[in-house]
Amino acid sequence: MTQQLQDEFDSSVENAEAWMKAIQERLRINDNTKGPRSALEARLRETEKIRALEPEGSLKMDLILVKADAALRSIGEEKKHEVLSKLKDIKALWEETAIYITHCHSRIEWVWLHWSEYLKAQDEFYTWIHNMRVTLEPDIELQLGLKEKQWQLSHAQVLQNDVLNQSVLLERLLEEAASLFSRIGDPSVDEDAQKKMRVEYEGIRQEAQNRVKLLETITKEHEQYSANVNQFQSWLDGVTERLNCCIGEATKSSAEDKLKALKEISKDIRSGGKKWKHLENQCAEVIQNTSPLGSARLKDELEELRKALEKLKLLSSQEEERLLKIQQSETAYESQARQLEADIQKLRKDLLRLENDLDPGEGEKTEDEFVTLWKKCNATRAALAAEESKIERLKAQLKELLRFSQDVQPHAESVVSAIHQYQSVRGKTSKMSTDTETQLRRRIQNPLQSFEQWKPSVQMLLETPEPELAHIEAALAESSQFKEKLVTLQLKKDLLNNVLGEEKAEAFLQEVAEASKEREIIHKSLLQSKSKLQNLMLQHKNFDAGFAPLQKKLSAIKAKLDLEKEPRPDLLGKKTQLQRLQMIQDDLAELSIHMEEVEKLVQSNTTHRHEMNQLSSDSQALKRSLEMMIQQSEDHVQKHWAYNDKLSDLQQWISVTREKIDSCQDADGEQNMESRLEDLERLLAEFPDKEIQLHLVEAHGQLVMENSSPEETAHVQAELDQVKESWKSLKEMATGLLKKWQLNRPVGDKKKKRAFVDSRWMSRPAFHLFDVDPSHKQEKMGKGQSTSSHLKLLHEFEEWLRGENTKLTKILAGTPSSAEEIKARHSKLEELQSRVPHGQHLFEDLLHLHPVIGSSEDLEELRYRWMLYKSKLRESLSSPERRSGGVCSYLQRVCRAALPLQLLLLLLLLLAFLLPLAQDSHSCTLANNFARSFKLMLRYEGPPPT
């Protein structure tokens, strides 16, 4: 049976090898790009047929692999090498054949496509040559005017640019022809064909340039004439505008200035006749290159200019006669206008002086300053009454100026402005006088009103059972101030008579006298209340002496506790922090004893009892916070201890293992080779268990980093990175040394050990299939039971995780709308969070049993699902609930408003794509389309295979 399998394998290898050699021979025959297009196409069809046979080759290779697998299972170790060698050779031959098929077919297909694209581009080039020749053959047509000639020149320049732009495409076409000629050697792309294309292009280019030069000469001649006409027309418009300025009634110039301007205009009109003669000569030259209708238009235009010039001469002479009559009336008007302006300026200066005298100044004013300002306002009002006669005289002078024909609007505005200024100063003076008088009244009556407002507050203070001494003293000081103010008011009798009048002043002084009597009574009551309060303060000094130290000590303890809230950088800092927290706990217990002693002094005082209760509640809150911090600190120290122990064990094992490997590597002699290899294999057997320990160290490190300062986090991360790097280098060293020793051993032992080690590292159960030692049978049975237990535990954990994840998904799918629903949802999430430690315990059990089997991919996938579930649950607990109703409705409104706009934009984009299709074949948009069409379209990514 074994020999039959090997014979079948050998026959399948021979058949496949013969088939591959036949394919390679057919490829060698067709691997050529030289020759005509029909031959190249035939080779392309042949390579396509060969390429279609590639699946047949794959099928033969699959058959060989099946036969090889069957043969390897049945033959002995001494013949496996021969089978593997044949299998390697036939794989290499098949890979070479497959690559040769792809490259040969791609090379021929690329050349064929290149040739097709070149022929297409060549046809388009000759079509363009024919169209341009048809366009440039007719003679130049005479145009109607300058715009038509410019259009004709622009069209010729567009054709010339099209021809010049085509040179780049011609060069590319010639390069492609040369490239094709080097590959195919066909006469249709040789140098003669290239020269022919270049000669035809040069003829078209020369003809286009000659046409453009002729049209430029004709256009420039017409442009020069048109510019001169426009210049003459501008000059004519300017002279007309100047004449209109002199003629117009709205002008502000005098008659003498207008006469001077008219003389200059007459001189310019005489020089304009010479300019018109020069235009007439230029027009005769332009008419030679213009159509008959255009020539008639040019003559008519020139005749209109001549008529406009004659009309201008007539208007100038008539206006000059009219201005001589107007000049005489201007002298009388100017003298009266100057007198009016002088009177207006004098009035404005007087008003400005009076207004400046009324400046009240900035800042708060005293009572004397208000009196002075009030007197000044009265004097100013009298002066303004005397200035009213000057206003009437200005109005009479303005009426005299209205008899003249000149514009008196500026003078009228000056008079109106002066009247407004007079009224403004008068109104300001009246307002300031009223305001000043009001301020004086308010300042005089203010002390009495303040006293009336102060009196009820003092009465309330006196009626308070336990008033504060500071308030009583402040009230006494205010009472003294009111005494001074009331006495001062009684001494200002003359001022009160002037401002208030005699009757109001007398009534006001009576009110001041009554207020003085009431103040005396209130002052005596305040002095009595002050003496009572001073006696009560002596009784409370004992309590203050005991209460203040307690309050300070509690504040000091709270400050110490706030300083301990920051995370510590290392384990020693955490231990020290725990000790300090315990010392603070002792201080707080001592403070409680002192508080009990002080509480005995406050039984009769309500205020002191309230202060003591508040201090006691603060102490209890501080005690609870301290207990929580001590518990957290103990937890952090315990986690850091566990991390340091596990990290130290792993680092010690790595160091010891590295020393053992170095000692094995330094030993000499082939006698110790077998024992060193066994020692190395025993060390390698410990690696999976230690890898689990490495993952546990990483997990403990993450817990430590969550509760540490940034410096400690960086230090722990550096330690983890260092131990992972040491682990990686140690594993690479052991694996490399093992492979090196296996290569140096004899062939028989090498095969045996290679199977032993490879199977051990690929799959741990498969390792025992090649173990021929009978003492390992018991170990195989034990590991089989461990595998069964691991699979059962893995299945249980997957079922538990799937159920928890389903519950979390259902909870997150609902959208709570009330506070009760949010609270219920949060309680469900906390219930799921309480079961996370149980899941972590199951997962750690899986990690401990992981070295028994080799299903690392399943375990890594399960680890990812477990971490994803914990992260999702943590985010659900930390993120606040958000209402989505308003956002959804807002998004609906935005989408409804945006949909019509998006449809309109799509319609405009479609029209933009369709516009080039509506243009003719000679359009500038479609003239340069050769570059876009000349692209090689191969079926594979990357550069050409040649």
C-alpha cells in the first residue's frame, strides 16, 4: 500500500512536470512582439489560450499535494526527505510556469494595446490636419467694424494656439511611434512615417501664423483710427462739458471767470478743426480693409463729428455775449454779502463767549460752587435778552440779498445757523439754571430726608433683643454726624430765603428744629444700649477662649487631609501617606474629646450651641472622609505590593533563565550536546507558564497606574516595557540557540529532535505524537484531561459572557424618558458591574489552564470580547443620559430643508456635464482631447512587465 501511494505521487509529479514543460515551450514560441499586427494578434490569442490552461495546472498541483500528503503519512522518516524535495521542486517549477504565463501574456497584450492606442491617436491627428486645412484655405473676408475684426483676429489666434498646442501632442505621438518601432519593427511607424506627419504639421502651422500676422496689421490700423476717434470724441465731450459749465445756471463761478474760460474754449475749438482733418485722412486708409457697409458707417460717423464741432463754435459765441451783461450785477451783490457775513461772525463770537462762561466743570460740586453757578446762569439769561435785536437786523439784511439773481442759499444757511446757535445757548442757559436750582434745593433738604430715613432703622436696632456692639457704635457715629448737619442748616437762613422763599424757608427751619430734638432722644437710647452690650460681652469670653482653638485645630486637620488627596509617586510614598492618614485619625479622635469638654459650657446659650453643633457635624463628615481615604490607601498599597512581588519573581526568573542559557551556550564538546539540548528544552517548556505570568503582571501594572501619579505611571509603564523587551529577547535567544544546535547535530538525531521541537512549539498535544518515550504516556493522559477541563471552562465562560453582553445590549437599547426610568437603568448597570469580578475570576482560571492546549487564537479573541464588554459597561455607567428627542426633531427639520437644495445642486452638476456635448467639433473645449484619450488600459496594477 505504501509503495502504491509513492508510485502515484511520482507519476503525478512526472505528468505535471511534462505538462509544465510543454506550456513553457509554447510560451517560448510565442514570446515575441516583432512583426505585423496580425501576427501579434495571433500570438495574443495563443497566450490567452495558454492562460486559460492555468486552472488545469493548479488542479494538477492540488492532486500532487494530496498524493504527497498521503505518501508522507505512510512512508518512513528516511524517505520523507526525498518526497519533500520532489514536492519543493515541482512547486518551484509551477510557480515559474505561472509567472511566465502571466508575464508573457501581459507583455504581448500591452504591446497590442499600445499599438491600438497609437493608431487611434494617429487617425485623430490626420483628421485634425484635414479640418485645419479646410478652415485655413479660404481668403480673409472684409469685416463690418473693429469688433468684427477683433473677433476675426481672436478666431485666427485660437486656431494658431490650437496648432501650437498640437505640437506637444505631435511630439508625444512621434515618441510613441519610435517606441513602437523599437518593439514591433513595423514600417507603418518607421522614420519616414514620422517625417511625413511632421511636414504636414509644419505646413499647417506656417499658414496659421501668416493669417494671424495679416489680421493683426488690419486690426491694429482700425484700432488706431478708433482710438483717435474716441480721443477726438472725448476732447469734444470735454469741451462741451466745459462750455455747459459756463452756460449752466447752477455754476458758482463769476462772470469774469466764465469769460476767461470761454476764450480758452474758443481757442481749443479752432485746434479741433486740424484734428478732424487728420481723422479724415486715416479714415480713407481704414476703408480699404472694411466692408462697404462698414465704410458707409465710418463716413457717417466722421460727418457727425464735424457737425458737432460747428455747433460747439456757435454756442461759444452766444454765451460770451450773454456773460458780459451778467458781470455788472455781481459787484453790488458781493459788497452786501460781505457785510452780512461780518455781522454773523460777530454774533457767533458773542454767543460762544457766553456759552463758555456757563461751563459747569467736571466732578462733584460743593454747595458754594452750586450757588456761584446759579448766579452766573441768571446773568447770562439777561445778556441773551439784549442780543435778540441783532437777530432781527440779520433777517432784514438777508431780505435785501434776495433781490439779486445770485444764489443766496449759503448766506441764508449762515443766518439760520446763527439763529439756531442763539436758541441753543438760551435753552442751555435756562436748563442749567433750573438744574442748578433743583440741586441746591435737594442739597439743602437732603440732611433732613436722610435723618427721616435713618430714624426707623435705628428704632429697629434698639428694639432688637441682642444687637451687635458694632452696629450700636456705628449708629452713635451717624447720630453725631446728623447733629453737625442740622446745626449747619440752621445757620444758612439767608441762602434758604433766596432759594426757597421766605415762607418755605421758615417752615423748613421748624422741621430742622424738631429733627434735632428727636436726634437727642435717640442718641441717649443708643448710649444706654451700648452699656448693656458691653456687660454681656464679658460673659462670653470664656466660651470663645475654648471654641476658637477647636475650630483652628479642625481646619488644620482638614488642610492636612486635603494635602493627602494627591496620588503618590511610588510604593514608599503610598506607605508614608497611609501612616500620615492614621496619624490624622488619632488627632481627630483627640479633638473629639476636647469638643465634649467645651459642649458643657454652651447649654444655656442658643447661638453658641448652634456653633458647636455645626463644628460637630463638620468633624463627623471629616471623620467619614478620612476613613474612606484610609481604606483606599490600604487597597492601593496592597495592589502595589502584589505588582512588585509578581514583577520581581518574573524578572528573577528571566535573569536565572538567561544565565542558564548563557552557561549552556558557553559549554564545549559534543558529549554535553545531548544534555544541554535537554536542559534547553526543559527551559523552553516553562515559557508558556511564564507568558501567563507576564500577562498577569501587565494586569496588575494597569491597576497600579490607575491609582498613581503621572510620574509613577510613566515609571510602571517603563518597567512593563522593559520586562516585555527582556522576555522577547530571552525567547528569541532560546529559540535561536535551539535551532542552531539542531542544525549541528547528526542527521538522524536532527530529524527526531526537529519533529519533537517543532511539534512542541506548533501544538502542545501534537508534541506527544512524536514522543517515543513510554514514560510520557501517563503525562499524555493527564494533559488530555486538562484539555477537556479547559474546553469545558472555555465554553462556560463564553456562554456567561454572551448572556451578560445580551443583557447590556437590551439595557442600552431602551431610551429612558423620566427620572425613574433613568434610575432603574442605572441600577441594572450596577448589577451587571457587580458580576464583573466573577467573570474576571473565570477568565484568570482560563489563563492558568492555557498552557495545556494551543488554542491561543480563540483565547485572544475571547480576551478581546471580554475587554470590549468591560469597556462598554464602564462607559455606560460613566456617561450621562442624553435626551435625543429634540436633536432628532432638529435633524429632521435640517434634512427637510436641505433636500431641495441638494436636488438643485445635482441638476446643475448634470447640466455642467452635458454642456461640452452641445459644442461643435471645432470647439476649444474638445480640441485638446488627445492627451485624455492616450492612456494605456491594462488589466493589472503596476508598471509594464517589460
